[in-house]
Amino acid sequence: MSDVYCFGHVSTGVILRLKDRFPQPDGYGEVVQTLENHSGEATGSALVLARLGVSVTLEGNWIGDTPQCRRTLEFLRSRGIDCSGLAVKPGYPGVTEIVVSDGESRTVFGRYCDLLFTTPQWEAPSAERIGAAKIVCVDPAFGDTTLFVAGTAKALGKPLVTCDARADSELARLADVIAVSGEMMAREYPAALADPVARERLFAEYLERCAGLVVFTAGSRPLWYGRGRASAPKPGQAAAGVRCELAPFPVAVIDSAGAGDSFRGGLIYGMLRGWSDEDTVRFASAVGALICTTAPGCVNPPTLDQVRAFLAERGAPLPVER
């Protein structure tokens, strides 16, 4: 039995760190560091949770039949993650990506459209493994497979955590926790990034449609979180339909790749510990901030002691066990 079951992206790639800002078309960028990376939303969350001492089962897309992709699988196993449901597909090139990072932005080149919008390139999720976990985490982009994981979790009474699903989606309706990133807003709700009133309306829409905890993240802007209007009040939870704010932790950013995945991992850790919504969101924010101070972030996630020290150094309240 695992504490957490994760289903989603398992990718192999490299991070190219630039000396200066990302160049304009026909320009030039100086690469100061090339780093091997093991990435993907589910992978990032799984690595963060494993580092915090949580047992994790990871399922998702096929693993490529290449030395690089096999190294990703071995790396995940070396971190104590149960990868028995991940299949190495003979002849498959794998899901790969190249991330170009300049410290302030990141640009991703990958094979995700081929993965998600052609023929399915993954094994069916295991209902047995889902049922054996305390919390289920699913990436939003796998269509009917995502909804199978979500529906199975709900049928078995398992809390469901996801990210970046539209407010009007079935996944958002089912989720007990949904984290919505600035990247997703830029793609699906661009007005919400440019106009504070539009952002308020969007948050209100999520609270109207979602029963669980909704969290908006957007870089250096305050985090917004709240419980859906239909939520039943419980001790330590935010009041239903009320927006709460929490200032993010400023850090010197080396690379922001994986910040959202790690934030989701921090939320799940707080759920496992029974912390209040405020403590959980603050802890997740600290994890995400620490991830940004190293590269590749989710490959080198912080320990629980490091997160607690980070909070203590900034005079932030430490989470209270329940």
C-alpha cells in the first residue's frame, strides 16, 4: 500500500540554462549549464513526495526504449518510488523534452502533443493500485484515462488531487484539491492574468463549480485559496466560498521548472498530515520556492527538515499536526 498514487507524465530531457534572457528570433543565447532531467507533472510530484518520506506509486505513459529513458526509470526507482506499473515499450522513443531556462522564464520543447493527441501511449491505470493508496493524484491531460483515475478514486472514497483543469470540466468538479497555475491561466484564461477583476471572477467561478480546495498560483503574486461553495465545513478548512490570500516566499530563482509539480506535492503532504488549509498552502509554497533555488528542481527536492528550516528562517508558522 502506498500513501499516494500518481498517474501522469513521465518524461526524460535536458535543461539548458542560459546566461542571459531567452533570445529573440534569429538571436543568440549562451548556454552556461546543461542538466539531465527526469520530469513530467506526475513525476515531479512523486519525486517531491518521496523526498519528504512519503511512499508513492507512479503510473503513466510508456517509458522509452532508449538509454536516456531507462535512466529515468532507474532514477525513479532509486528514490523509492514504486514504478512496477510503468512499462518500457520496445522500440518506443519515449516522451522527451528540452527546457530552456533563463532564470525568469522557461521554454519547453517536447513530444507531448504526440503523446496525448495521437494513439494512446500508456497502459491502463490499475484500479487495484488506486484503491491501495490514501490519496490519488492525476494529471489533467490524459482525456478519458484521467477521468477513469478520477472516477475510480471517487468511487473508492479516495481524496483526489489535480491541477490545471478548466473550471467547467468534469475533473475540476470531482477534485478534492485543484491547483491552477499562471501558466494554465495564460493558456486558457489570458484575461485573468492581465485584469485583476477577471481573475476575481475566474476564482469565483472555480469556487462555484468545485466542491474542494481551489488554489491559484501565479509566480510572485499572492496565492489565492478557498473552498468551493458546496463544501461542508470542517475544522482547519477555509470557509466555503471565501477567498483567502497568502504571500509567496521570495527567493533567488535559478530555475522555475517543476515549481507547480512540487507545489502540488506539498499540498498532498499537508493533506496526509491533516494540516489546516492555511498550513498546507504555506508549506506547499515553501516547497515550490525551494525548488526554484536549484536545478533541476524536482530532481533535487528539499527534505522535510529543509522545508521546516526555510519556514522558520522566515518567521512563518510551522504546520500544526491534527
